[in-house]
Amino acid sequence: MDTEMKEYIDTTLSDWLYQPHIQELIENKTFLEDGPIVLKRADDEDYMQIPLFRQVAYLCETVRAAKTLKLTATGNLPRALVHGIYRLGIPEHYFEENIARLRKETDWYTVPLTRNLAEMGGLIKKRSNALTLTKEGERVLKDKHLLLKSILVTFGYKFSWAYFDLFENRWLGQRGFGLSLFLMADYGNEPRDSRFYSERYFYHNSHGSSDKYAHLCYAVRTLQRFMQNLGLITYDERHRFGEQEQITVAKTPLFDKLLAIDRNFGKISYRAEAEAGAVPGVEADVPLFRLRISLNGAQPAIWREFVVPSDLSLVNLHVVIQTVMGWTNSHLHMFQKNGVEYTFRYQSDDSWDEWGYVDYSGMKVSDLIADCGDSVVYLYDFGDGWKHTVELLEVIKDIPIRAEAGGVAPAAAGDTPFFLKCLAGERRCPAEDSGGIHGYHEILKILRNPAHSEYKDTLVWLGDNFDPNYFNLREVNNTLAGYCVAYT
């Protein structure tokens, strides 16, 4: 692994937008639901810089003008319309030399792609070997923003990216395409080799990464046929089809006109619901909870004390626990209370109903613990089985706050928001995948005995700097501060 990739992985551990529940939105719900990737409303001339937008709009407008557009005897678009659609897209040198070579819509992929997106998006429909514009088509033609959104949703979720190629994996590149847009937003300001993006995509989506032509498939489907056709990137291909083939990409100015990343999306905030003019010592309607989490069975004890809003969502409590404990969020988790198991439901989880879990979406901390002494079990990594006990130590209602327009702020702003803060703790959490608490205790025994036959191998695995007694409160709170909506 090169240094640049290692730095990227380290960044994902503390970046709010790389937390699993946010990545779930990015990878599976981009353009379908509100999320960090925002489709902006642009000027009319900006939309017309998008090759695929021009093509779909032209097809729909042509159908509208004709009222009923007759197809050929074989069900294809008329040749003149094929040429018109082609000319509005990204040119192909073979046809540029002689447009007469383009005889039917299937001769160049952007033409059937245009038709597929219009039909599958419900903008036009085929009936009796003719095309007509639908009511939905009429609606979106009046608003270029809506038309682009229709194209993006259809291209991303309804149309199969494997339709025009012979690559083995049907979903490679298309599954999690929002992540590719997110990466391009962050790193696309300078030209980079396509593998820069495919390596990061496969780090998060390993399925298909072992295929022989996985990186090329990603470059073709995601970068060329998706992003380039949408006018989002420049795509420079050299030594095509040769062993030294090189593909360099960078985002265009249009990218930032159309898409934005909301860095504060889903971040943790707090409103005590104090009335205007509140003074220090006001009793908050939404109290804070002082919690203590302990890793069950750890000897010596591994624990943390921290403060969270009582209305903090369970999904965000999970993120906070991962951070204060020092886990890497690499495995599944759940909360257990009175025999009920609460966890996050991922879209890709096909066996959910078999397990009888409760989806904790919409639930908050106070739904499971409300009074001092209440506790809940937090289980992380179902294989190693790291069980933690989370106990409510104090309900804090007397909060020193000052009223401000639109909410409340800490009486004295510091490095860390007063409503999300680690107060104390001892010892680092165990290494991931170390075999549960008993396996970790065996590792500690080995580390205390340099003569042990597994001592050197264990050091290599853990790293020379592994210190079971290490805990840095400032580091934890710096990370927590990044999870909160900016405040002053």
C-alpha cells in the first residue's frame, strides 16, 4: 500500500462523511434522498454544457414536436434523429470522419443510452411502433433541473451500466456510484490517473475488485460513460488498448456548478430549547447525559466517560462510542436491551428478517436509557463479540448557556463542544480482530514476554508503537469536535 493510500485510509477514520451511516446514503441513496451530495440548481446555459442532457432533451423535444414519432420497421429511431442525437453528444472519431457510417441507433452507444434513459425515466413511451411524450416528460421539460435529476436517477439506479460492455461483473462501478462522485469532488481539482479513484472505490466496495479487468471496467463505466457523458470530468486516454494504456481524469468547472458536498450533513447539534434571554444556570428542556462505557471482561479496565445530548440518535451514539473507545468502525454493531436487539439496517442486508433485529432509525439515546443507573449493552463485531456496558451516570439539566438567534451556544467556546465531550478514560481499546476479550488478554501476555515464540510476529501485526495503556483525551475530543455542527 502506497503512502498516499494509507493517508487516505487514515483520513476516513475521523472524517464525519466517511462514517458508515453517512456512506450508506452516499453509496445507495444519492439523488434519491437528502444526503451530503447536493444537486444544485444551475443556470440554463450550464445544463446545455452536459452532453447527455442535450441528447435526452433533444429526443424528448423532437417527440413532443412530432406528437407521435414513428419508428422504423425494426423499431429503431429514424436515421436523421439518430444523427441529431449523436451530434449533441461526445464525438467518436470513427463517425466524425464519415457520419454516413452511423446507420442505426445501435451503432454508437450514446444514442441507445439516450433513448433508454428517456424511456426508463418515464419521459417518453413506445406504443404501436411509435414514441409519444408522457405527462412526466412534459413536466420535466419545463424545468431543466428536474430533467437533469431524472437523468441522474435513471442512469444511476434503473439503467444497467453493463448493458454496453462484456465485463464480468454486472454491478461494478454502478453500485456505490455516489462514492465516486464524492471522491471526484474532493480530489478532482488536479489531473489524476484513473486508478487513483478505482483503488479508493474498491477499498470501500471490494466486491468485484479481483476481476481481471476491474480497474479498466471502473474507468470505462464510471469515469467515461457516466461522468464524462454528464460533462463532469475531462477524460484523457493514451495508448488505448495497449499494455501502457493510461487514463487521466479531472473534474470540469461544470462539476462544481452542478454538485456540492454538504460537509455538515447529519452532524451532531444541540438545542437546549432555552427561551431568549436565558442566563447561566437555566434548566434545559433537552438535558445532557453523562455516560460511562466499559469493555466487559477487560483486565485492567478499559473505560470512558463522556457527555452527549439526551436526544442524540442511536446511529450517532454508535459513532461516538467508536470514537471515544478507539475502534475503527470495521464491523457490525447492535444495542441490546431487555432481550431486544437494535441495529442499523443496511440496504444490502438480505437476511434482516431472519434475525429479528429492530431497526433503530429514528430512535434516540433516551429511548433506551432515561434515569441514572439505567444501562444498555453495546455489542461490536459479532465475530469477536466485544461487549460494552453503557451506563447513565448523570442527567445534566442545569446547563450554562447563553441565548443566541437560532439556538444556544456554550458559555465559553473551547476546543470541544460542551454537549459532546469525552471527560476521562483509561487504556486503549483492543486491536481489531484480536479474537475477543480472551484473545486480547493472550496477546497482552505475549507482549509481556519477549521470549515468547509469537512475540515478534505479534509486534509486526500490532506495530512497534502499540501501547495497551495509551489514551489521549485531546485526540478524542478533537475528533468529536469534527462531528458537530460548527459553532462559535
